[in-house]
Amino acid sequence: MTTLSGAAARATATDREIAAAEAHSAHNYHPLPVVVASAEGAWVTDVEGRRYLDMLAGYSALNFGHGNPRLIAAAKAQLDRVTLTSRAFHHDRFARFCTELAELCGMETVLPMNTGAEAVETAVKTARKWGYQVKGVPDGKAKIVVAAGNFHGRTTTIVSFSTDPEARADFGPYTPGFTVVPYGDLAALEAAVDEFTVAVLLEPIQGEAGVLVPPDGYLAGVRRVTAERGVLFVADEIQSGLGRTGTTFACEHEGVVPDMYVLGKALGGGVVPVSAVVSSRAVLGVFRPGEHGSTFGGNPLACAVGLEVLAMLRTGEYQERATTLGARLHAELRELLGDGTGPLTAVRGRGLWAGIDVAPSLGTGRALSERLLTRGLLVKDTHGSTLRLAPPLVITEEDLDWGLARLRSVLSS
């Protein structure tokens, strides 16, 4: 009979799971020390039966909560029918998904993909091809203006225009063709647009940077500049879109409609990866068969889940919840900001989405995330002393208040 060593015998289920993960997976993330075994709504339960309030929601992928009954039912029904055909054949969910997503966006054409990064890559390729074929930019000269502090994914092309050393360092040589300007600086953006510019690619609210909301009028100014110069305005709404900020799209807060939406995360309802580029026929029509594609993009299971997401968004219920509960969230956070002597040094965000900068004397964002974990609250840090809060839109007032009370307690202790 084999006996466990003293250390192994004392190891918890959490310890064992984490040790196994670290032994056999590459370290591309630094997860908090919790191992989730089940989840429902805004709550998750770990392998030892402890419950936590999820205030991150998969970086907005779980806008409709964990295990949303409508989405799970849609997925289960489709699993019994057909899950994948590849794009070599048509299937009976594809046309309806593309039609309804185009209608939600007020546009004409949809190109489905899987992940957010794939959708951004698709947008880059679309803008360049449009620039050469429609705008008449000389071959190889196309430029795209982007913003400092951006986060659009981690593919080789995308990190080429990242300003985050952690995401960019040691992955060169980098893809040319991008001009980086300060986020929120309309004059700098306007100066960067020239005859070779084919697109401006922006997050209406920068998520990874700490939920940075641009100055009032910025998005409207970008829309004006791009329209005047014959340049595409591409809005990356992967995190900010689909109800998170209180409107279907964050661009709506300034009454702006871009030339192209890049969507993902919540489009798959936290069930399957679904992303899409949505634009006019004149823009996405530049592609011909064989020039771009994805085996899994727009697969039957993805379309079935995506269709249910679209149906839920059409009611306006989730946008309203984000507005109402978001006001409650930001009111509490402003109290913690106080008159400059509180535990928070800055509060940013819109709807059920906030970035808070914590006074350095209270510790790093990572340390605070770990302390909140011990109190049953899941959040995630970014860039040192910043925490991001993005609870599922299905969270109740009572649960939101419960989470904010624990945040207040930890920040005040």
C-alpha cells in the first residue's frame, strides 16, 4: 500500500488541480488560485464547494451569466441536430444568424469567425483590401491608425501595434502598416490620417487598459474625420458591445455608427466562441471565395447560440439592467473615491463596467484580487494597481450590493 507524503496528504483539491495545471500547461495566463467546478448566473462554485460572486464575467463573454437557461437550451437542441458542416456547405442556421446580426447592427453583411482576435484580423484584412480595391491606395502602402493602450488580441499582427511591452516584447519582427496615436486625442488622430490611411481601428472604451472612457465628443469626432477623409471607422466592440455599457453598442452613447463593427465574447453567450465582422456590402463585398475563411466560423452550433443571444438583446432588458445597476455600481465606487482621501484614486467606466485605480499604499491589484478572493469575490487586476469590475448583466441588486460591501471592506481594512 502506498502512503502519501505529509505535504501531498495535506494538499487540498484546489492545490492539486493548480499543481497539475502548472505542470502541463504553458504559462500564458496567471490565474487567481481558485478552481471552478460549476457555475450559475453570477455565482461560481469551486472544487471544494466554496461559492464566489463573479465580478469579471469572462471579460464580458458571460454578459448573460453562467449557464443561462435560454442559451443552454439552444445549444442542447442544436447538439442533437448538427454541430459542424464547415463553410464548404450551407446549413439551416447560417442565413438567419447573418440576417439578424446585420439587422441588430443596422448593416448589411456579416462575416462570422470564432475568436475576437480572428475578427480583428479579419477587419484588418478587409480594410486593407477595401483600401486597394475601392479607395485606390497603391499596393503595399495601406495604413491603419490605432490608439495607444489598445487591446485587440494577441496574434502576431495585432501585437505589432500594441503599446503593452508584456504583450509585444520578443514577438518580432512586427507587421508594418500601423500608426499609433494617443487614445482620446482627436487632433493627433486627425493629423495621422493621410492619403494612405484605409481605416481607424479603435475600442470605443478601452477594456484592458483599465476601462478608459474617451472624452465626450471623441467618437463623434472620429466619425467626422473618417467620413471626411474617405477612411473606414472600425469599432472593436468585442468587450464593450452587446449590452455591457447600457446600450447595445458603446458607440451609441455618442450617436455614432461606424463603418464596421468587430464583435465577439458575449456573442457566444459564454457557451461557444463566436465572433463576427459586420459592415456594408460595399466593404465586406471585397472578398471573393478562397480569399478568407474559417473552418469553424459560423458553424451551426455557434449560430444557434448566437441567434438566442440576438433574441435576448432585442428585448432591451439587458441594456436596461446595465444602465440601472451600472448607476448603482458607479455611485458606490464614487463614494470610495471620496474627496481624494479615499482608498480609490480614480473611477472610470460606463454601465456595468468599471475600472478602479487603488491607492498604492493598499497593495498591488494582484494582491487585492487575492484578498477579495478570500472574501468570496472574483475580480481581476490590470496594469499594476487597477481592478476591473464587469459582473454579468443578470446579477441581482442584492448580489451586486453584497459584492460592493466586500470590496469596501477590503479596501477599508
